[in-house]
Amino acid sequence: MINKVYNLDEFDLIQQAFRRDSPKSHPNTTVENGDDASVHLLPEGMELVVSTDTSMAGVHWPKHFPLDKAADRSVCTSLSDLAAMGAEACWAWVSVMAGSKKELIEIGKGVNAALTRYGVELAGGDTVRSPVTTALTITVAGMLPKGKALCRSEAREKDKVWIVGRAGFSSLGLQQWLVEMKEGYFKHYFEIVKPKLEQGVHLRELGIRCCIDVSDGVLQDVGHITKASNIGMELELSKFPGWELLCRKVGERHAIEAVVGGGEDYALIFTAPEGMGWLDSFATCIGRCTDRKEIEILLNGKKVEDLPSGYDHFA
Ligand code: ADP
Ligand code: MG
């Protein structure tokens, strides 16, 4: 290695930053963090669910955003993928690139806060000093009963479309962070991500088959469902939770842009057959699937034109 990571006390530092305060190990872990790899026992009849995400200063959070909060967010956005599959979250592996010990300590604080809130074990990781960037790659794993994963390909033409959580609030918060607004109304919606883990498991137990988490904007993300399921979708903006509040705060056009094009809220969108109206005890019906193979966004029944697109890293 050209550049030895953090000289002599590298392992002490990892211990101090990440391992000392990490939550207790999961009952299915047979070899914990600290060896060359962790080992986990999968109970009979269960499948392993794994997802990985990288986030980077200046791309996924503004450079002046507190690093512990950024790390907390990164863990939560990864866990959100497990929620969207209907999995129970069990383990996380955290690979860090950071420029200083101070940064590592801040990152460790956020990582452990998030993992502790959701009872997820820190099963391993990697720590590298980078003079150029601060970034985190978070791999998460969980489990669910065989064949029960909530997949993008399982929506059906006559299904209703539901949302758990909000859309638009977090991206407006990010904008307020970006312009360094002191007391922006939406700022805190960006600061904390709440992965809908309990709700994902609940949906799976109710027999729901199709779900996605909204990370890149509603339009782009439901597009993954319509494509994989070969259907269309019709969504009514005025039915989205908090729609009127958004319009009051930022005006209708910005509200449309935030909901349709802004990701970041990590709401769950799922589809369910008609006749499950009681789902409204924890979800909101925002539209329906169609056979028209396109996504139609309506506002008070009228089709909205000039829709903003979602986030594209290479656009
Ligand atoms: P190896 O050389 O075997 O890859 P490392 O030197 O990278 O081991 O790490 C030593 C131990 O510390 C490993 O068990 C690894 O899982 C753990 N570790 C390193 N970085 C982190 C981190 N950021 N979070 C949690 N555990 C970490
Ligand atoms: Mg390593």
C-alpha cells in the first residue's frame, strides 16, 4: 500500500470510531466483526437480502452538512432498500473513505446512531484515508421467508397504488441546505431519513407483492415498477400526503417538481389489488395501475405536462 492508512493506531482508531459503540450482535451471527469476515447462519426457509449504496460529500450531501448526520442518512438510505423488499434488517458493513481522524469519529457517531435505532449489527467494514474525498459505501443485509420478497415486477393492471410516508419534503430541505438557509422549514426533512422497515415487513405479511422506495423522485422510481411489470400508472398529486402544505409553502409548480422529481424522502410506494381500502390505516392511496404503458401524473384530475425528471448521476 502506497499510503499507510492512519499509522500505528489504525486499529485503535477503527475500534474507537466504529466498533466500541456499535449495537449488539444479531442472534444469527456466528463470527462477529473483527475477523477476516463475519459469518451468519440463515434459518431454514429464509432467504438473504443484500443491498449496497455509496454516498459522497458534495454529491449526496452538501459539503457543509454535518458529517455525523450524513453518515446517519447514508445508513438509513441503505436500510430503506431492505424495507422496500419487505426484509427484516440484520447486518451492515461500512466502508469509509475519510480525510482525517476527526472525520472518522464523526462518521462513526452517525453510523452507530442509525444502526442502534434500528437494531442492526455492524458486521464489518473497511477504513481508508482519502486525501480527495469523503465517502461511504454501506452494504446491508437482512432476511425474509423464501419467495416473499416485494419485487418491482409484481404490479398488476388493476392494482391500486399506495404510498407510506411523504414525497418532496426532503428534496426541498436539501435545496434549503444547499443555499445555506438558516431556518428553512424543510431542512430537517433532509437531515433525518426514516427507513420504513416495520412497514415493509408489515406489507409483506399482508401479502403485498410489489414495492419500491422513492430515492430518485416519484416519476423515475414508479417508472421502475411500470417497466418491470409492463403496465402503466396514473397518479393524482393532490392525494399525496402533505400536498396542500407543500403548495402553501412553495407554490404549486415547485410542489409538483419536488414530488415528481425530488427523491430523498425514502417513502415506500407499493401496489395492492382493489378492495384493500383498510390499508389507509398506515398508507395513502395515490393512484392506480393501468394498461396504458405510460405514467400519467394528474393534478385534480387534469394531466400535468412538462414533468421534471428524477436524479441522474450521469445526466
Ligand atoms: P482486513 O485487512 O482483514 O480487511 P481491516 O484492517 O480492513 O481488515 O479491518 C480490521 C477489522 O476491523 C475487520 O474485522 C473489519 O471488519 C473491521 N473494520 C474496519 N473498518 C471498519 C469500519 N469502518 N466499520 C466497522 N468495522 C470495520
Ligand atoms: Mg479491509
